[in-house]
Amino acid sequence: MGSKEAFESIMKKVIVLILTIVFFIPVLKAENITSYRTLGDLERALAQAEEEKIAQENEKQLTEAEYNKLAQDIATSEAKVQTLNKEIIDANNRITELGVEIEDKKEETNNILVFLQLSNGEKMYLEYIFEAKSFTDFIHRVSIVEQISKYNKEQIKKMNELIKELEALKIENANNIKEQESLQAELQEKRSQVGSRLSQLYDGALKIDDKINELREQIELMHDNGCYDSSSQILACLGVPMSTGFIRPFAVGIVTDVFGFRTAPLYGMHSGVDLGTHTPAEGTPIYPVAPGVVASKVYYNSCGGNQMYIYHNINGESYTSLYMHMLNFNEDIQEGDIVTTDTVIGYMGGWSTSAQNGGYDTCAFGAHLHLTLAYGHTLDHYSALIDPETLIYFPDGWWYSRTW
């Protein structure tokens, strides 16, 4: 075999391998996704979700208590800092007052000491002492001057000591304030962390409530169909018709946004594809992407508008499709109804329903259909998302048929 033939043979094997991988990846992924197959699966999932809710509520209460305690500690520390600041101001005022008193005492003492000054034998007692009328008076005057001098010196000494004490107190208070401010920063950081955890718990509580409600809806749907045995198969009970694949939800359209992480117009995971059509797009009829059973109708959701979940059975595998931003539903279609690919389930919205145009839907910015696909029969579609473009062919530009 020549080099050209060998190369072509290798390339054929590579192409076969690539095609094998492409076609088998969805099957392998589907087998690894846990889905609910029986009523018992739903009942066990509901019991587990309710237990999680109880544990979550207990943790939330403990976290709230911790958050409130930190807030109280912060308030106590702030009050202490205010007290310390007042003490520093009071100490500064007292020091100022003492300074004035000391200056007055110094002047008074100097005036008195003039009468007691001696000079190395060249000066005698001063006028005050010489004015004594008798020796007894002389002794008395000398004693008075000495006592006054001694008293003033002691007072000055005490005031200097008091100043030192107040200065030390001021330094101590300043250090205490610094310590309290450091403690406040630490408490604020802890409160921020606890607050973040509390916020996550609140979000988790909403999610677990949604999950509980969704599981109850599915169980109720099975009961409505006469299925009470835990071993009842969901597909059989709900009468989900089998089909071989998916088709597009309307005849003429174009992909306006793809599946995956995005930053605009909303930040985060885009759980499906956005599909538009010719103007005026709002009011365009929407059809199921495969035969199935209507599992849930959600009215006026603040992010997603009117939404419908449909369960499918594709070659024995369970799937769920979700249609969002609908202007309204076909009111003849109820939960539990079997729908075909020719059943109008609702009408395209996203323009008048958009919050930016005065509507209620904060996640719509123009007329379109958001289509999500998930493995299994689940209203918690984020746990098993599929990129719709891996199961439904959407060309780069416009399409003009529901099939391809």
C-alpha cells in the first residue's frame, strides 16, 4: 500500500472514531444523569428535600443568632469608643485648666517668695519680715511665708503629677480606641462573612422550597393519573408518548443567543437558546419540540415570564423541555395533557412582557422564545442541562422549516 493509500486509510479510521465519539457522547452523558423513573423515586426525593429544608432552617436560625450577636458586639464596641473619646476630651480640658491654675500659682508663689529671698550675705530679710512689731511677730511672719511657699510647691508638685496621670490616661484611652477599632474591623469582617453565609442560606431556602413544590406537583400529577404505587413508572403513568427525536418549535426563525456562560445582557449561565422570528415576533405560535405531557405551567415569573415544562420520551429516554417568555398560554392546554408537535402550547412574548417596556419579566429584552432542554423528567432543569443545539439542528442563519 502506497503512502497516499495509507494516509487515506488512517484518515477514514480517524473520521469513524470522531463520528463514534460525537454520536455516543449524548448517550453516555444521559446514562450518567440521575433522573426520576418511578413514583417511589419522587417520594424519596421529596422526603430528602424536606429533611434538607429542616436542616437548612436550623442552620439559618443559628446563623441569624450569630449575625445578631456580632451586630450587638459591634454596637457595644462603638459605644465604648464614644465613651473613650469623651474621656480623652475631658482629660484634655482638665489638662488645660490645670495649666492655667499652675501659671497662676507660679505667679502668686513668685510674688510671695520675693519676701523670702536671701542673697549670699548681701541681702537681709525683706520688707515683709522687717515690718514685724516684735520678735514674736517676726518669727510668725517668717513661718507664714515658709508655709505658703511650701504649700504652693506641694500644690505645683501634685498638679504636675496629676498632669502626668492624665497624660498617661489619654495615651491609655488612645490605645484602647485603637484596640476597639481593630476589634470593630474584625467584627465587621466576621459579620460580612456570616451575612454572606446567611444570604446563601436564604437563597438555598428558596431553591429547596422550589424543589419541594416541584416534586409535590409531579407526585400530584401522577396521583391525578391514578398512580399511587411507589413502583409506578413515570413514563407509563403519565402516558408520555414515545418519539424518535426533536424538531424546531416554529417554522421560521433564527438563533439570537446561544447556550452557556455569558456576560450580557444578563451575567451568568444561559440555560438554553434564544430563538427569534420575523417582526412582529410577539404572538407567534409556539409548538412542542417533541410529543409529550405538560408537566407544569408557571404564570408571570419575574425572570422568565409565562413558562411551560413538557416531559418527553425519546427512544425510551426521559427528557424535559422548557419554554420561557411566553406572552400567554393556550388555555385549552392543562397540566397532565398529552401534546403533539402540532399542538399550539402558547405564544411568543418578551416584548410587552419585558420589564424595560413596562412588563413584569426582568429577564426579557425583546420578543423571543427561550428553549431549555434537560435530561430526565424534572422541573429542576438546572441539575441536568443540555445544550439544545446538540439535539436540534439550528443553522447559523435563518431556518424555514421545523424539520431538517
